Amino acid sequence: KFQFNKIEVVDIVKKLKEIADLENIEITEEALYEIAKISDGGMRDSINFLDQLRSFSQGNITISDVYDVCGNVSLEQISNLLFNLKENKLGEITEFLENLNNIFLIWVLLILLF
């Protein structure tokens, strides 16, 4: 069995920037780095993910688009959730859960919260 070596994040970002420039895709630096991290060293995965984001996005691809497409949440969102839990702000907690696109994350958070 052949095992491919993982490609470094900076190398993936460099290639994604090159592709984005050639394809006239507007994307933030932060989004490029997140794509590279999510692809876990796989160039093909990162290129496919960029293509998905291009279809999903309404113009400039942002870190928020990356999280929406892959179903992850940012550290800022987690921090806000923890603050709202501490402050017992049920309205904000409910709004956060309603805006999640990942049903698995919703169930995990609900289990942890209650």
C-alpha cells in the first residue's frame, strides 16, 4: 500500500491562491488557510473544497462560508456560546443552534448543555 505524504498548509495555500487568481475567485487569506487545515494535507481535497465554495458563495469567499459549507463552527462562535451559557441567555443560545447547518453538532451541543 502506498502512503502519500501530507502537503504543508503553506504549500496548499500557495497553490489555492494560484488557482483562485487564474479562475478569478475572490477569497480571503483566512479562508484559504482554513481550507488548507481542513483538507489535512490533501491537495486534491483542498481544490475540491475550493470548487464547492465557489459554487456556494455569492462573491467573495470568507471564513464564514468555509464554516457553513463544512459544518464547523469558529472559535469565536464557541466563545460566544459559552458566554451566553454563563449569562443564561437562552434566546441567543437558541438562535445559535437554529443557525447551525450541522445536525450532528446541534445534537452534541444539546446533550452537553442539558
